[in-house]
Amino acid sequence: MTDETYPVNTGIFVTSKLMKSICVIPARYSSTRLPGKPLKDICGLPMICRVWQRASKAESVSEVVVATDDDRILQAVEKNSGHAMMTRADHKTGTDRLAEVAEKFPDADVVVNVQGDEPLIDPGLIDNLVAEFAKDDELQMATVATELNDENDMKNPNNVKVVLDRYNDALYFSRSLIPYPRNAGIASVFKHIGIYAYRRNFLIDYAKMEPTPLEQTESLEQLRALENGFKIRVIKSSCRFVGVDTEEDLRLVNEIYRREEIA
């Protein structure tokens, strides 16, 4: 989108300073718990195509690209009128794959990373992330969190938690419960949602940084940015997130699509 303004889901228009943003969806065929996950059916379409459709509804991005290393995924996306690009097969992380695509868009200012297993992604959330960069020229990276209320969810190490400062910048991410509730009920517990946005130049530099000790200990790549002294802005969201990791998740998402007639 190249106009001087773009809408976010609050209905407020913000100045984009002619900022160009793209959305990239990394997708690999292999999955430990759900082999061939990107091509699993969701109401008649492969999941990766549903993610592409949802992300394409965002008003702040000029292009949505699936980045894959598998021709089956490429063919499925293109067959359903989407845009996909083949990337190298030896990338260790999704960020590396994202950076490879970003290199091919030198005129992009912001790159949004949407996970390929989030078929319920809210397009307005993408717009809100991009809007943060229009408001703050110094911002290099942003992500999303949602409040947890269930005690089991709080203790589940598969749910990554994040603690924030008063400016909504991340202080730390952990698989452990943070903050520790010695005095319960004072601070909220937030679950990190793995959608990111980056300044393009920062993303390319970030992908080249060496893994850091906390990143390796927690197996959380975003800690690399914090350990190198960069801020990560966190948007709080009440959106529903159902990432697909298991057959049960897949059944639930299909049920939601049918019940709510999501297009």
C-alpha cells in the first residue's frame, strides 16, 4: 500500500510516511507432531492458503508471500491464487528464511512475519503492528501478547510468557511462569504470540547475529534481540489464537471455520 495513510482495526488512520510493508509466511513441510502440516485441509483449502487469505486482508501490507522450501507448498499456494517463493532448504530458523525473502524486497521498510499454522490470524493485528513503526521511528521489532487467566496455561512451558515494562516493551520472555506470583493478583501474566514485525534492515542484521546464551537456554530466538540490547515492542491483544500443532487443533479450527463461516 503506497498511500499516505492506512487503517488499523481501531478505525483510526495514522500517517505511514509512505512506508512500505510486506508480510511473509514461512512454511516448511516437515513437522514432528503433524507431518505435512501446511497442506492440511481447512474447509476445502490447504491451511497455508487459509493463512495467506487472512493475512492478505490486512490493509497495511502491499504484498503477502509464502516462503517455503517445498515445491508441494509452492504449488498449493499458486494453485489457489496466492504468492509463494522458494527459499533455501538449509535455513536453521524461520527468521533466516524471512531474511532471505526480505533481501529480495529492498524497497520494503517493514516486514511482518506470520506463522504458517495460524489460520485464524486477525488481519487487523497485522495493521496494528505496522502502525507501531509509523508512530516510532526508532522501533526495530514488535510482537504480540495476550493475557492468560488459566493457571494450567500459565504453568505450561509450551506457552511462552513475556513480562513488560510500563512502555509495553519486553523485559524478558520465558517458558517458565513469569512474573513469579509470590504476591498473587498484582501483575498480569501474558502469553507471547509468535507474530513479529521488523524494520527490514534490522531483520537482515538480526538474522546474522550469533545465537546468545539465554536464547539457547530457553530455545527462544527473540531473546537474541534483547541480549543484544534491542527493544521489542509488545502489543496487547484479546484476539483468539489457535495455532495448529496437533490433529485436535486442526479439528477445532475446522469447526470454527464452519461455525463462523470465516472467509
